[in-house]
Amino acid sequence: MSEPATTMIAVVVFDKDDSGTLYSVGEPQAHGTEELAVSAAKELASQHDGVIAWKREGSSTDDAGRLTILYKAGEAIDME
């Protein structure tokens, strides 16, 4: 019997420190739909050095899952 599929939709924001090193700001912010995540990412893009809205699909036994970038602006750390 296969595990049920799960989907996580989230936004991660990035800023640079004084030396120019990019870092994620806080934990990924979960959103209920792709549309909400993209809307939030677009709003945050003007306030940070980078932003990514993403969706990860998988099962409880496969945490890696398949990652889909929904929206990206500015500089960001590779999510793979």
C-alpha cells in the first residue's frame, strides 16, 4: 500500500549580510495554495534581496519529493 501524497507550498525570503553573503530569513512560510504563495512572494520581493515561492510534492516516506519553483525574484540560494 503506498503512502498518501503530500504537498508543501511555501515562500522563502533571502537577504544579504554586511559582507554580501546571502542567507534565508526565518523559516519557509507555508501557504495553502500556489496562488497565495506567488502573491505573497511578489509582495515580499521589493522588501528583500531575493524570494522564492515553491511547491514540493512527495509522500511521508519520500521527504525529498519533487520541487517546483512557482516564482523567483532577485537572488536566492539553490533549493535543490
